[in-house]
Amino acid sequence: MVLKPLGYEDGLTGVFAALADPTRRAILTQLKHGDATVAELAAPFSMSQPAVSKHLKVLENAGLISRSQRATARLSHLEAEPLREAVGWLMDYRAYWAESFDRLDDLLDDLKEES
């Protein structure tokens, strides 16, 4: 059983889990340029099409891609909205980091004055 704190965004968990893998991030980068088949997405990698299909399933489950059929080809399409949610979550920490850097700057100034 996994305990979830208040405000826990279950969708974000899937997005961040999918983005944790460099192959899946590379696939998303490819899809920025347009829809692609499994064969097209597999071309830059030294892995089989079934292995790429497993990565696509993870991306699809996270809502980062959708898949459609055109004639005999199955196309993957980038769905960027979950990325917007992830960026929004990360931006909440921007103020924290800015304050941390400001405190570090103050500390460094104090240390310079002491020496």
C-alpha cells in the first residue's frame, strides 16, 4: 500500500516516471516534429521495435502520447498537456530556489567581508 500525502497528483507520478527514462524522453523529442510509426521511432535506437513499443505504452499510460491507426500504420502523437502540468508543479519550486540562491549570495558576501 502506498500512502499519498494531501495534494498528491497521481497523474504527475506517471508523467515523471515516464520522463525518468532517457529513451522515452528521446521519443518525445522525436514526436515534437510530428507523428511517427514505431519503426520511425525505433530507427535511432539499438533496440527492437517491440522494446520501443513497451516504451510507447508507458508514454501512452502517462498521457504523454496518443496512438491512432492510418491505413496499416499505427502512429504515435505527442500529447503535451501533461508536460504543462509537470512544469507547473516544478515552477512552484522556483521561488524556493531563488530564495536559496539569494541566501547563498548573502553568505558569500559575508565571508568575503570577513576575509
